[in-house]
Amino acid sequence: EPEVTQTPSHQVTQMGQEVILRCVPISNHLYFYWYRQILGQKVEFLVSFYNNEISEKSEIFDDQFSVERPDGSNFTLKIRSTKLEDSAMYFCASSQGPQYFGPGTRLTVL
Amino acid sequence: AQSVTQLDSQVPVFEEAPVELRCNYSSSVSVYLFWYVQYPNQGLQLLLKYLSGSTLVESINGFEAEFNKSQTSFHLRKPSVHISDTAEYFCAVSNFGNEKLTFGTGTRLTIIP
């Protein structure tokens, strides 16, 4: 069964550094998403992406965040200058109907 | 704006006993409803969904949920739980297909042997 994959599974970085989280959506899906889950809190929507552009973004998704689909398979989330409060589990999802989630990347900012 | 309320943060249940995990939502328009399950140290897995049609939807592992429009609820039930059902369960809502999901805070289901 096709699935969404994410790399790395765990990323540790220093505050102020840039990180790129990678996702490979299910191949025939056209809609892509990023969510995050801060430890002990609920899953929050960050951004949705369709037809090579952002279709919706939350207030969390400020100028330090960006998304890209650099080729036909990858979907990336870049955080330009990480802050301590960016520490969270980041989930990628794709859909052609219901959304299917990847296993997540745990980002730890020190 | 839409929101999802899961009033029970933790639910302990004896093995083979029934369970109900509550979910209420608010939205000004028609919604699609979902339950996702997160097993320990894993990602979110789609458990079941309500898009239209029959208000009772079932999963392959014995869970079911009923959409109740008048009570704006989508409670998840299972008549007999197993140890393997230990997980966190998230209710989610979206306004239209392919739009963002709004999640509840989750309910941690703990099965007592």
C-alpha cells in the first residue's frame, strides 16, 4: 500500500540554524500539507499546497517558513532561522480525498 | 471557523470492555469528519471517515463512528477493546475535500489487562 514518507525521522539543530524537512507524498496525490504537533498539544495545520503554490496557510506559517516541491516527488518544509519554540513533531500529509500522513520528523531546537 | 472538542483527554478501559470516545465539532457549513489514530512513537493513521451517505461508518478493526448532525457529534465506539488498541485518538474536521484538517486535542486510550 502506498504511503507518505518523511526524512529525517529526528533532526537536532541549534537555534538560528536553517532546517529542511523532506516528504515524499503518495504518487498520485495532488494536495500536500504540513502540520505540526508540539509535545503534549494538538496537531496544528501549517500550510497546504496545490498546483505548485500555497493554497492556504495558518498564522503560524510566518516568513521564516517556506515550502517547495523541487521535483516531481519531494515536498519540503524549510525553516530559515529556527527558534526554541519550533521544537515539535512535523507531519507531512497528502491527499486526493482523505489526507494520509507520514510518520513525522521530530525537530529539536537547542 | 471550525473547532473540534474532545472532552476526555484520557480513557482507561478494561480489556474486552466497550469504549466510547467523544467528539463534538462546530462549523458554519457542512463538514467532513475523521478519526485518526496515533500508536506509540508512530504517525497519524486514518481510522475512519464520514464524507456523506450513511451516518454510521466502520473501520476494518472493529471501530465505528456515528455522525449526528443535530448534536454535532462524531463519537467513536468499539464493543470490545484489545491491548493493541492502546493509542491516542484524534477527531478531525474539514469543510471540503482537500482542505485543511482541524484537530481535537486527542484522547489517550489505555487498555487495562
